[in-house]
Amino acid sequence: MAPWIDIHAHFSPPMTESEQFSRWQAMRSEAFLVPTPSRLGWDLESTLTYMDRAGITMQMLSNIPITLDTLRASNDYAASLVAKYPTRFGFLAALPTDNAEACLAEIARCVDGEGINGVKADGFAVTAAYKGTALLSSPTLNDVWADLDRRHAGVFCHPYAYAPASLGRPAPLIEVAFETARVAVDLLYSAHFRNYPNVKLCLAHCGGALPALSGRLLALGTEAWVPNPNSITKTEMEEQLKRLYLDTAGNTASKSTLQPGLGLVGHKHIVYGSDCGVPCTTELTAEANRYTLLNYDGLTKEEIEEVGQNALQLFPQVKLRLGL
């Protein structure tokens, strides 16, 4: 049986009861109604059990804390999990994209030499708007993207999950989808994809609102009334959008969401993602999404199997580790 790779799997290093309680209070204050602090912890054994039950060969672990010390500690913990379970977990090194110098240092620490205690990151995880304000399209990150481009890196982009509530509802419900679309559009107009063609970028949650808005963007985005300082053409915009990868996490395998994504990038750039490991995803919702994907009538069974393996295009080191 061909392996299924889950590109969108969260984790967290072990937390004390006090840390869990503080995080729970912060989430509740932003209308995220997590019932108890204990729902916030990530558990290794239950994760492996779920993966076995669901037929998931490997999860690509990502976690992007908002302080440099906790981010580095999180990367260390992810590396330790890969060292112990090299065929079950992959390691997407989190980058602190509000600080270019720290980003470059963390890239080097995670992949150069022996990596972290003998484990090299398989790819990288970034936040569309780190801490809610540091955009991936910022010119301050040009050297970071140049380094990732030189390395032909696979990069997983997640929206900022700690954003304030909007209209009394938590950001992970709706707002994250618009953040992803806004930042992706800004990357287009800043000539990001033209300048860093070797970076393989995967957007979480099937690209958020981007696929649904892409027709409007292509129809109007190069009109004279739209500021376009880098003279991006419609053809170039369309080609650059097609190079993106989109995952199926966040219950986006339904026809109403997946169909626009397929129209934008094609099935070879759709990547399986579960969004496991965070309070907004339960095993029930993850399994419902996986079942919907497996039975999606807009793809053949062979194409659906490809979706389960497309992450290997982004992370060749994983392919080698699995002996494929």
C-alpha cells in the first residue's frame, strides 16, 4: 500500500498544568470555547494510534510559537520525535518571520551540518502574518526567501491561529481563510514567486479564500486601476498561482471547497492534511474530512491516492527516509 503523508499535523511540547491553564484562559478570552485545559495538550501515543487507525504513514509536524525561545525549543522537540520515529514523523522547522536574522540562524541550525542532534528538518513552517503583523511578503524577509530558494525548500504556510476573535467568533473559524488569501495576493504583487521560483509553497486549508477569489483576481488584478508596481501580468499571475500547493485540512475536502482548489492548481498540487493536534480538530471531524476526500467524485481513485502522496514532491528527504 502506498504511503499517505499528512502535511498539516500540529503538535506541542509537553506543558505544565499552569501553562495549559494560561493558554486555555487566553483562548477562552478570544471566544475559542475549549471546554477544559486538558484538551490543549498533544499526546504522542494517541496520535500514533490514530495514524494507524486512519492509515496515515507519516505526519509532517509543525508548531510555530510566538517567542524565539519557545520556537527553538519546539523545533528541538520535533527533532527528537523524528529521531525516535523517523518513518512516522517529519519535521517542519518553524521560522520566526518577524526577525530575518533569527530566521536565517534557525534555518542553518535546523538543516546545516548534523541539524539538531543528528536530525535535519525536512522543510519549514511559516505563518502568513506572524504575530498578526509580520507578513511573509515583507521586504525584510528577502534574504530569508533567497536562502530558502537556494535550498529548493518545501515551505508550509499556516495562518496566524492566535488572532483576536471577530464578531464574537474565534479566528480559526473564518478569519484564517481571509488572512491566507490576503497574504498570498500580496506575495503575487510583490513579485515573490518571480524572485524565488525554487521555493515550493503549500498553503493551509486549501488556500483559505484564495481559490474562490482567484477568478476575480485574474479578471481584475491587472487592470489599470489596480496598483501593480512590479508589472505582474495576468499570464504570470495565473502560472504562479498554479505552482502553489494546497492542503485538505480544516474540513476543506468537501466539493464546495476542494473544487475551486482543484480548478486553481490541479490534483497533483493538492496535498492531504488533517489539521490534527489542535483543539479545533477532533478525531471525528478529521475522519469526516478524510472520508469525504476518499469518496470525492471529482477525482478518480488513483488521483485521490496521489493526493495522499503529493507531499513527497515538497520533501524529498522524507521520500528517501521511507525508502521510496
